[in-house]
Amino acid sequence: MKITRTKAFKVFFTPIWESNPVSGQILGICSALAVTVQLKTAIVMGLALTFVLAFSNLSISLMRNLIPRNIRIIIELTVIATLVIFADQVLKAFLYDISKQLSIFVGLIITNCIILGRAETYALGNPPFLSLLDGIGNGLGYSQILITVAVLRELLGAGKLFGFQVIPDAFYAAGYVNMGFMVLAPGAFIAIGLIVWVQKTVSKE
Amino acid sequence: MENLISIFLNSVFLGNILLAYFLGMCSFLAISRNLDTAIGLGLAVTFVLSITTPANWLIYYYLLAPGALEWAGLPGIDLGFLKFIIFIAVIAAIVQALEMIIDRYSPPLYTALGVFLPLIAVNCAILGTSLFMVERNYNFIESVVFGASSGMGWMLAIVTMAGIRKKLRYANVPAGLEGFGISMIIAGLMAMAFMLFSGITL
């Protein structure tokens, strides 16, 4: 059997493109917009979310036969909140500047619909290994959108990537001006709208 | 007083939690198809925010903040890292309690708001407002004003959006852009309009 046909492969790769959590399932856009002014913060946010999603899926899947049905939401939220606190403390300890810039959006991973959604629809009914892969796949799918938006916004808005100037000085000398609009909130909405448009048109063919 | 008015104007218009900080987007996109449900959800969010924000203020400054446990003889303890889990638990508990109280004392209000209350517990606007309240060091009165006016700002945005979407039914939208894509672009245009208020200062 070829590796591309295995179930694990499918579980891992479908959410990255076809049923991407942000553009395909419209989940978790809150934070996708707010942290994408710079590429740096977007990548850190993507990693933090992938970490939380992978381990919440794993631990909920391990406990799936023990959780009583009517209090499952509270249990899921507790698991997620614990992982988010862990991620937040690690960021504060090792990446203090970025953690300041992300401000409340690390905490808001708790209410990010992707995580609760995957726990409800996938981890509660599937074995741990597949759930872990599903978590990582969805996390990467989310990060991919985040990074695309961030590249667009930082490149067009500030002419930089990772804080380094990318657009050569000669352009500015020739009259090129940074698009300040992309750095502001409306720029994020419009960037996401356009990305969804491109993705829908491409995947239809 | 001036300070409070400025918090009010800022959180309704310029720093609108939905259009400037992107909080509560999921329900914003899901519910804004119908004007009446949009108004209902907006009222429910405003109501819940005006209660949970001050409640979380009290819990944070009397139990969790660095040195907050001084009244219990434990001045050296900092439980600040617990705020995420405590806030979400408080919000879920208050929403649940509100649902029962409204159901018991005001059936008409329950029919109007009841269906939205469970949705609200996981709305990031509610948790986000509490976290902003901590980050911006508001005092108690300010947290009351901030909670209520954030809710009003959110309601203003979702009701406007529902109105625009109603008109959109007759518009000719390109195929790939229908649904989610065009909603994001409309939200972008609305955010731009709200930014025009940035001249207002007190």
C-alpha cells in the first residue's frame, strides 16, 4: 500500500488544504486576524495553537471512554485551558517580547472554535494516534493561513519580512510607498477574504 | 467622568472589539444572516458582558492578582497564571445561572435570549473583554463601563452586518467569493468606516 493511501496520511493532510479549518470550515478566525501584522507573531501563534490542539486531541482521545457525555464540554475546556496556561507560561519565559505583542490572543486559544470543534467531532470518537495526527494537521492548516496572511500584510504594509527590509531602497526612491492600510484592522479582513476566494477557485478546478 | 465617557466612545467605535480586535468573529459570521436573531444575540452579549466583566474584576483583584490574597494573610502569592481557567469557568457558570434565572422570572426574555445564552459561553468576545480589562488595569467602575460598552459596540457591528447582508441577497457576487469571502470583505469595509472615528478624543 502506498503511503498516500493510508488513513493516517489522509487524516494528516486533508485539513492542511482541502478542508482547512480557517478557510474551509470557517473556524478560529478571531485570532487568525489579530496576530498577523507581523510574520514573527503569526508563526509563534501558529506553533502555540498546533501544540495545544495536538495535545488536547491526544489527551481527550485517551480519556474518551471515561468522559461522561453530559459534562464533556467542561472537561474539554479544562484540558484545553490547562494546555493554554502551559503555552502562555512558556512563551512568557522564553519569548517575552513576542508574548507581549500577542497580548490576550494566547489566552483566547481557549475559546478558539477549532480546538473545541476537533475535540468534539474527532477526538471523542477516534483512537489517540489518529487524533494526534488530526490535531497536528489542523494546527498546520491554521498556521498556513496565518502565515500567508502575515506575509501579505507585513510585505505590503511595512516592506519587511521577519522585521528585515525586503523591498529594496531603489523602489522607495522611485516613488514606491508602503500600503499602510494593510497594517490596520480592515487590511486583515480583506486579505483573508481574498485568500478564501483564491483557495475556493483553485480547489474547484 | 470624562475618563468613563472616553472608555465608552473608544470601546463602541474606535476600539470596537469586533472590528478592531476581531473578537467574536465566529458567531458574528454565523448569526448575522437574520436581522432579528442578530439583535437578540447582540442584546444577550451586551447583557452577559456587563455582568461577567465586573465579576471577573472582583475575582482577579481579590483572589488572583499578585498580592491579592493579602486579606487572607498570604501577601506573597501570585495566582495570575490561573486567570484563563478561572475566567472561563466564571463565564460558563454565570451564563448557566443567568439562563436559569431568566427562565424562572422572565419567560418572554427567555424566549428572546434563551437560545443564544449557551452559545455565548464560548464566544471569544466575552473572555477577551475580561482579559483586556486585566491588561489595561481598569478599576472597578471602569470595568463596568468597559464591559457594557464593548457589548454595545459588538451589537452595533453585528446588527449593521445583518442589515448589509439582507441587501446583499440581491447583489451579483463572483462565484468563489460567495458566503464567507464576501462577508470578510464587507467586514473590512465596515472596519474602515469605524476607523473614521479615530479623530474623537476627550
